[in-house]
Amino acid sequence: MSSTDTPGLPRFDVEPGALRHLAEAQMNVELDTGDMILNLGPQHPATHGTLRLVVRLDGERVIAADPVVGYMHRGYEKLTEFRTYPQITTLVNRIDWLSSFANEVPFVHAAELLMGVEAPPRARWIRTILTELSRIATFYLFLGEMGLQVGALTPAFWGFRDREHVLNLIEAATGGRFHPNFNRIGGLKDDLPRGWAAETRRAMQAILDGCDDFESILVGNEIFEARTRGIGIIPSDVGASYGVSGSNLRASGVDWDLRRDGRPYLAYPEIEFAVCTHTDGDAFARYWVRLQETRESARMVLRLLDGLPAGPIMAKVPRVIKVPEGEAWVETENPLGQMGYYVVSKGATGPFRVKIRSASFSNVSILPWLLRGAYVPDVVAILASLYFILGDIDR
Amino acid sequence: MADDEQQVGGETAEPLDPVVETLLERLYEELGDAVIDRAQMFGTPIVRVRAEAWRRAAEVAKTALACDYLSYVSGIDWQPAPREGAAAGADTSSPVQPTDMTFGLAGSAGRFQLVAHVQSTTRHWGITMKTDVDEAQPRALSWVPVYPGAEWHERECWEMFGITFDGHPALRHLYLPSEFEGHPLRKDFPLLARVVKPWPGLVDVESMPGDAGGDASDGESEA
């Protein structure tokens, strides 16, 4: 009736049958797999700022994800009501801080539409060149960064290194590396400096070579493809109904680019360029599309430099900018997607109301839908592949 | 108000773009007299629909107009911001707006309006829609069942303008902390930064310590 004695252990008197029963019961107990709440961020390297992602996990699988935004909300829509039109370009510079110049363009364009002013051809072409340079600067960071998020360190250094070429060009032309504030209602602050065009041609060649490097190290790389193919798939109809735009939507097979399909703006109707799409809609497709678009932008800059018209860079505008009563909606294809301003003017020196439609806001709002069922390591890859800037979400 | 009278009956000064005309015709066919007014904004049609037809308008836009893409949903407060007193937040630097309440394109019945823009990724057109919401009880039907992307836009609109969306899955704060009171984008909500520290305005120069005449008031002059 007694179990064997082990020295040093207390002695239990248990029936042998009962013990076996206990052991079997132990075997049949399932491991406790209650949901776990995991906080990604607000300071996670994959979030480019302060996006907090609350994910509920079942094991390694995401059951629900809830992005918490607003850590960087600066209330630009309210601030625009307290500023004059020329002052607002300084504000909108800081929405998507990687492509600041591209943020200024639609706002200035909206004011120009309402005033009936048109920027001279040379100003429009230079604006186009600087917009495309902003796109290259933005995408180059992505092309390197995306590798970093899935474990490839080298591309990140290449991305930062070669982006300098472009930032130097933007600085040389505008005086600001990140926040040019170069657009004026009716044109531009300055003409291009001497020698800038030749320097830009050289830099674009370096960018095109760099794209080949990215392609050779990542595209076709077994690890990179295993980490990015088939994850975070956005079907085209779901993406559109969430307002996902830009390269993210083109990677889902939607052939829609506002540079080509929107209301004609800048010099885009006058030059040739290709719009790249991919049918897969996964993280890899988004990488591939941005890689091709970087190349296309570099080629566009070369084409634009070839055809750069001469002439003035400012139209005649009054010293004090008063915008007549009216409303305008201007949307442009920014590096991160559709950026639009709905400007309501009541004839004053500042707008009555400005609705800022920023690309990342809608691109990120799909995350609860997109992350459901994903695995934790893929979450980071999906976040990186959507490519958002926090300032563009929070405004 | 001359602008409003001009648009009664749906007549605008500039001739309608053929695409705009097609879009408006299709919308009239589906919505009938739920469309109150229409206008054109540099090639983009604006229609103003009755509040009860707000969600129906989204459905029609998505099906009959092929507008599969939601650009934004937001609000407008047409009431001019107060310029004087505590409500203005001691602000003297902001641009002076007209003091009477006027409405924009396609008009409005009152202070608050919803405005949304949808687009077609295949046909490459877009349409802006407006609807009036009641000032005392601002509410409208949510667009989330039609465009799931409206969820965040409506959360933002709710916290910024105080417009409630019926049928929204989780109407909670998006940007602001959950204990925040007030609706910042309403015109009677002052810019708090200016309340805390009034904007210096044009004179933004403090006299330097050694300046002649500049430091007479501080009582430390040795002369």
C-alpha cells in the first residue's frame, strides 16, 4: 500500500491506480493558450515614428490588431485656419517629412486654381523635377529599410548612403535638405543654381545603378522572398474601399496613377513615363513596384532636364495674397499615395477650412483587416512594406 | 448670399464638363430628389444630398458610378470663428475672415456639413458629396458598411466636429486622448496654444539689454 521510499522526500501514501490516473490526466490537459496582448511600439523601429500597434495573439498568430495613432497629432487642419496661405506651405512641409516638397505642391496648386494664377512653364518643370527627386529620396529609404526589417542589413546602408545624393541636390536647389519650403503661390522662390543639371544627371545615374544593386541583392534572394511573398495580401477591391493608394494599390494590380490619370498637373502631361503594377498584392509586390518606380522617376528626371524650358519662374501675383471665395480640391500622386487638399476660401488672406487628405492615414487604416491571421514576424514585414510616415498619418 | 441664389435650381456659371454631366445624370437617376443641389469645382462635381440619403448616396456612388475608392470623409463648420473675447483665444494674428455665415458650393442648410470624396480607380473620375447635419444633434448614417475605410475618417470627424455616425462599429477617439473634452475643429473652439501664450503679432522684437531707450521700463538703468 505504500510507494517506494526516496530519501529526503516526504512520503505519500497513494494508491498506485490513482497515481496513474493522475499522470494520464496531466497528459490530457491542454496547454493554456489564452490570448496574449502584445504592444508593438509606440517606439518600434518598423513604425517610422510613434505608431503603437496593439495586437491580440493566439500563439504566434494575430487575432486582432488595433493601431493606436495620435502620438504625433499636431492639428494642422486647425492651424491652417490661423495662418496665411504663404505660411501654410511651411506647415504642410512637415506632414510627410521625407517628401516635403511634394506636400507643398498640391496646396500651392489649390491656391493658384482659386486665384486663377498659373505658374510659368519653367516653374512647373522644376516643381516636377523636385517632386520626382522627393519620390526617389523617399523610396530609397524604403528600398533599404525593407531589407533591414526582414534581416538584411546591407541594403539599409546603401539606401541611406545613396539617398544623400538626392538630398544634396534638393539642398543645393532649395536650401533645405528636408523642408525646402520652396514653392510660392505662382511659382518658385528661386531658379536652379548653375551646374545643378549636370550634377543631377550624374546623381540619377548613381541612383539607377543603386536600383540594380538593390535588385541583385534582394529580388530573387531566397530569404527575402520567403519573408515577403504571400504575406499581407491586399485584394484590389478591399484596398480601394479602404482608400489605400499609390504604390500600395498599384502592387495590387490597380493601374491608377494620378500623375497620368488625374486632373493634369505640373509637367506630367508633357513627358512620357511608365506606370508599374504588380498582380500579387503582397509585401514583395509592394517592394517590386517601388523599385521600378524609383527607376522610372530617375529616368523622368533625366527626361525633364532635357526638356527644361527657359523663362521666368514666377507669375505675377499681388504682394499680399488674397484668395477669392471658392472651393478647390487638388490631389496629387505623392510618394506615399494620394495626397489631397480640399481648400475652402472666403476671400481672406488665409483659408477658411482645409481638409488634408494624407496617404498614410488611409494606408494604415487597413491594418486591422490586413493583420488578422498574420504571424508575428510577418507583422513587421507587412508594416515595412506598407511604408508609412507617422507625420502623414497624424498630421 | 448672391452665390447661393445663383445656384438654386442647379445652375452654375461655368459650363459643365461632359464627364461631370454624365456623373450627375446617373446620380439623379438613382437618387431622384434626394439630390438638393449640385455645383462644379474645377472639374470635380459636388452634390449636396438630403441627410437621410447619405448612406444611399455612398451605395449609388459605389455601384452606379463605379467609385470604388474612398478618398476621405470629413466635416465643415460654416460658422465664422469669434474674433473677440475669451472665445477667440487672445488671437490677433490670424487672417480676418468674414463675420457673416456664408456657405460654399452647393449651399448648406446650417452650420455643420459632412463632406466626402469618392473616386473610381477604373474610370478615373471622382465626386464630392455633401450633406447637412443638424446643429443641435449632429448625426448621420455611417458609411462603414459601404466603404470600410470610412471607419477612421468618421472617428476623426466625430472627435473633431462632434458629429455622431449611426451604425459605426466603434466610435471612439482616434487622435485625441480619450478624456479629451470638446471638438477642436469646431470654429468656436479656440486654438489653445494661443490661449496659453498670446501670439506676439507683428511686434516680435524684445529690446536687447544694452539698447538705448529700450530698457527704460525695467528700472535697472544706471543713468
